[in-house]
Amino acid sequence: MRTRIVVVCVFVSCMWLGSPVQAQDKPAGTPLSGAEMMALYDDGVVLDWENLGNKGSVALIRHGFAFQVWVLSTGVGDMDKGRWRIDGDRICFEWKFARQEWIAATPSGEETCERHYHLGGNRYEARFATDGALRGSFTLRK
């Protein structure tokens, strides 16, 4: 158990290091295509996100693996692991433990999909694929 905690702590601390990454020459507010998301995300990237006072980081790891940590506006934080995939022009996530009810009204273990939009520079936003509701904003790091 102690080894697991050390490994997770080292991984989480490494998530806060890295350099910014951005889409090339995209007009502000333009949705990313599936090919653009693969080019940005498939070699591994960290999405540092924020929404309504909640903050976190999602590490997208090659071959569809993902790891996330977050702190809610209430100060409660947690972490989870899961999978990601590109489906057309959407990115879809399935988390092992995260309670998806607060973000998409789906229980944990069920997939949720979203569209990513380039806002300019290294700023992006995510919107739920089902209704276009804002999921949050994020920046990218390698």
C-alpha cells in the first residue's frame, strides 16, 4: 500500500510539470476534429481543467489510458483512472471510480463524450456531445 501511495504521488506531482501545447493556427471557437485531437493527445498530454471553482488535471496516456486528479470548490479532492478514445469528432471517457453524476448525469463506469474547442493560444473548452453544455475550460501540457 505504501509503495502505491508513493507511485501515485510521484505521478501526480509530475502532472504539474511540463510545457504548453496547442493546436496550430485554429480560429478561436473552432471545434477540433478527431484527427486534430489525435495529433494533440495521442503521444500523451495533460489537460489542466477548471469549471465553476473545481480544478483538476487529466493525463491522457498512449493507447487510451487516462488518469485524473481533482479538487472540488468544496476542497474535497480525489483521483481516478480510466480510458479515453476518439469517436469521430468527439473524445469519450470512461472512469473507473469517478462519480459522473455531477458532470453528466451518468453513473461511474459509463462513457461520456465531449467536443473540444480551441479558443486561441493554449486555451480550450470542452462541451458535452449530447447537448453542447459547457463542461469546462482547459489548457494542455506535454
